Amino acid sequence: MKKYTYIIALLILCLNTNAQQFSRVTTGDIVNTPSGSRSCNFIDINNDDFLDILITNGTTGGENNMLYINNNGESFSLLSDTITNDNSPSDGAACADYDNDGNTDIFIVNWYNINNLLYNNTGNVSFTKIDTGLIVNGGGYSETAAWGDADNDGFVDLYISNSAGNKKNILYRNTGTGYFEKITDISPATDSYFSRSVNWIDYDNDGDQDLFVSNENNQNNNLYRNDGNFEFTKLIGINIVSDNYNSISSSWADYDNDGDFDLFISNYQQHNQLFRNDNNDTFTEISGPWNTDIGCSFGSTFGDYDNDGDLDIFITNAYCSDDLNNYLYRNDGNDNFSKVEDEFPATDLGNSFGCAWGDYDNNGFLDLVVANWQNETQNNYLYKNNGNANNWCKIKLEGLITNKSAIGTKVKCKATIDGNSVWQTRELSSQSGYCSQNSLVVHFGLGDASTIDSIQILWNSGAIQNLSDIEINQFITVVEDISSILVGEIEVSGEDGKTTIEEFQGSLQMIASVLPDYAADTSVSWSVEEVTATAYISETGLLQATGTADGNGLVRVIAMANDGSEVYGSLEITITNQDFTGIKENYTDYIIYPNPTKGLLTIKAPKLDVNSAIINIFTLYGIKVYEVSTKSISGEFRLDLNFLKDGIYILRISNTVFEEYMRIVKI
């Protein structure tokens, strides 16, 4: 009996060993449209939690780019829109929500001194092409671009690499108004190299995003340390910027799970390189199968495709000859990688540029898209990951003070894998390699872990969010918890301590003292509430009497924190000696009751003239537990929250013209 048991076990082992991790998708336009493709990006354009795919095309003379909409993980449809009718010679692309409206926007670069392209996502799977501003009128010979929040102001900035012309790369500061300011007087913008790839990455873990640029033509690569406020220090004398290789792509990730970000560089007709980050601007070059693979490498990207808890590497090859293989290196741990040679995606031939990991069918395993261009007429590759027995977790982040896309945010995950307690670390990036963008949904492979001990999110704002005892094999959405960095107290006073206005149409300068000093945003918005009188207040906090009959009496002046905390301070002011004519000023009113609530909650906003709104409820950890799109009844929104457990929650009510947050208590 024991003999037969061994035979069955051996058969099962053989079946598992021979099982193919990937299947190449063969149906649909996405893999049957010959083109000269360059970049590929996994992005969720319509916020349906199914990843769409952007593929740019760079045929000489121009070719339309392609944006494929995901049909519930089963197929893809080519979007017909302005974004797919540009007929430009495009290279790289970078996608992020640059205006923080909740929709992912797209920036595409062009070569041949053709203007680059910025598309604003207006929702409803539609884009508006931005035609004004230097960002789309500067020309250039651009290779790719990356969004990153250089100054941590909550708006992603943009860096563009160039490989010809004056070869100067370009840095644009996002002002938050739809206008981008060109930064010209710092080394990342004045250096002139044959630049290809660019990454925003906090390599030194000091809380801001640094810049790494890979350069070809046997030039040194560049590492610019971010010192804050758009001041950068160009580092020299360390090995990752001293090798004089023909570098095309650069990818950063924590492949050894030690909490900092390591670097893989793809070199053209030279061996590729892996550098382990040992902290303090020290890197150690790690040997691997890439030392003997002298290919023609272009794209590169890290991803844990087998969900075993460590990051693997995929490399594309192109240009030096036809029918080249791409490389897949499986991370076996302890600085050891094995080359996968006898299965997809390593067995397909062609010329490939960009590559990106993303779970398009939401089965918890990373799929792979590859942009091909051989003879400008090659079909692209899409590989479906068939999965295995390993576990996983996916996390979608939404910034509030941090930029909406959470670019630059770090996520740490602790679980017990193969009997060992393992911390994994990711940083959200809009460029995971040359002409490549992995999904912004954070993915962790968990091996045989039965639960997630801890998840820690380090937001750009400085907020640190901790979750514990998280179930495996689930997709969760986490909204930034800003309670730890919000204004804590506001004291309102009149200038020189005055609490009266006694002059006809007199005024009084109001002062708000905001504590603590380290609050994320110490600015306030002023408003006036009627008690028995009316008045108005200027943007500078000047309380102005109306000079009318109803201006006599009491008003309450309110200073509301602008950081979303709902903290406010108020002071009553007595107004006398006003005239007996005039018109009463309009004002807004906003009431929520009962709070605490046992289940039924009413939001009353008769003066806001709000007919419909979207209402979300989040836990204090930022996990969304409720969402409804509703209409008001006689200026009231009524909610049945009996399903909520007792506790404290954050309620958000919003529509196209306003957004408000409030704290509610369920008892």
C-alpha cells in the first residue's frame, strides 16, 4: 500500500512540475494587430477594478496608439477616442491622475522632434487632448516619462527623458491648477546625455522621491538625490553611476525583502546588471544568469509571477537582429535567480520593447503584456498567468493629501511564508522600466501563508497606516487615513482681542491660531454663520458689517481647517450701529443627525442646493465599507446604517462641485 502511495505522489509532483505557469492569449485584436509597438501600461481607465492596457506605437511617420478596455477579465476592446487617433511616432507613456479628480490621465512621448501628448481622462471612458502649455508644445526626441511627486505637495510632477537634439531631459512641476511649470535651473534639467529610462524612487528611504536616469552610448547613468523643494544633488563616485555601459532600462524593487529598493539595469549588447542596495549610497553588484546573457536588452520589470513571496525579473530584447528571445529570471531567494527557458514567455521570438505586469483577470496572479515591433509589423504578446497553489493579496490605494494615484507611496506586508516571517515592500511607480508601467494595484505573493500579519502603508504625506490580521486572497481598497497629520485645534480671535463692530459698515480682522505646527495644512477657510445678524468675510479673514438693518446683532465667525479634518474654531461677534436697508446675504447650512446614530442617519443641506451625491463610509483604517449614489429628498439625504458595526467612521459626501468629510459614530 505504501508503494502505491509513493507512486501517486510522484505522479502528482510530475504533473505540477510540468504545468505551464503562462498561456499565450491568441484571440482578440490586442494580440492580432501588427504594429510597431513601444510602450505598454497596465492601467484602470474606468475605475471598474479591471486593468486596461495602453500600447503605444512608434512607426516612422506616425501610427495610432492603442488603448484596450478590459471586458470583465474575459477579453479586450479597442477604444475609439481621440487618444487612439493621434498618428504620432510615439515611444514611452506614463499614467497617473495628475489633476486628482479620481481618473487616470495619460502622457505619451514622441520622437522626431514631435510634440508630446497629454490626455486628460474626463470619465466615462473618454479623454480630452490638452493642447496648451509647454508640456505639450516643447517638441523633443523623447524616449519615455515618469510621474512622481517631487515636492510632496499632493500633485504628481513629470520628468521626460530625451536621447537626441540637445539631449536635455525636462522636469515639469505640477502647480495643481492644470498648469505645469518648467524647471530649468537644476542638474536633472541641465545635464545632457543620451537618456532612455527614468524612475522616481525613494532609494534612500528618506520620504521623498529621488530620480534615476539610464543613459546609452556608454555614458554614465545618473542618480539625483531629492533634498526637498526641487533641490537635487547629483551623486557621483558610486558604482551604479560609474560603469559607462550602454544602458536602456532601469527597474527598482526590493528583490531581497530587506526593506530598501535594489536596481536592475538592462544594457544593449552588454551583460545586464543587478545591484543590491546596502544603504548609505552603497550598492553591491550581484552575479546571476544575466552575466552570461549578452543580449540586446530594452525593457525590464520586476513582479512576483509565481506568488512565492519574492520578486522575479522579465527582460525584453530587440533591434540587433530578428527573432530574439526575451528573458525570464525566477527569484529563488538568497540572491539566487534561475533562468526560465522552456516555457512562455521565454520561448516566443521577435523584437520587444516595453513589458508590464498586472492581474487583468483578477485571479490573484500577475499576467504579462509585451510590446513588439519587429519590422514594425509584429503582433503584441499577452500572457495569462494560470496560477498555482500559492496565496496572494492585492491593494488599491487612494490618496487624500498624498496624490490621488498614491505614486511614491510605500506598502509593506508581513506574513509567515515557508515557516519564515517575511516583510515585503513595494513602492508605487508610474514607470517600472523603459517604456513599461506595471499596474498601480499593489500585489503581494504570499506562498503558503494562511493570513497576513501586518500591512503598513507609508503615504507621501507622512501618514502611516497600519492594518493587521488581514485575510489572504483578497482585493482591498485603502483610502489614506489623514487623522494623524490633521489640524488638531483652531482658536479664533478678533484683532487686539475685539469682539465687536460698532462702526457703520465697520470691519474687524479675524485671526485663526492653528495647532499643532506640524499639521499637514495649517491654512483655513473663513465663513460667517447667522445668529441674530448678518455679515460677510473676505478671503483674508476681514469680517465686514453689511450696513443694513439685519446686520445688527450677533454673528458667529468660523475658521475651518483646509486639511479635511473638519476641525474648526468659532467666535461670536456683536455688530451695532448699522443702517435699516439692504438685502440679506445668502449662506450655507450643513447638518448631520443623529450623531451618534443607532442606524438611521440624515444629512441635511437645504442651502447647498444639492440634488444628488455619492456617499462613502470608511473605517478609521481607510477601508471603504459603504458606497451609494443617491438623490436628496427635500434637501435631505437619508441613510440606513444598521449594517455597520458599532464604532467611529469617516463619511464622505461629494458630487461634481463639492466634497465634504465628517466623522460619524455608530452605537
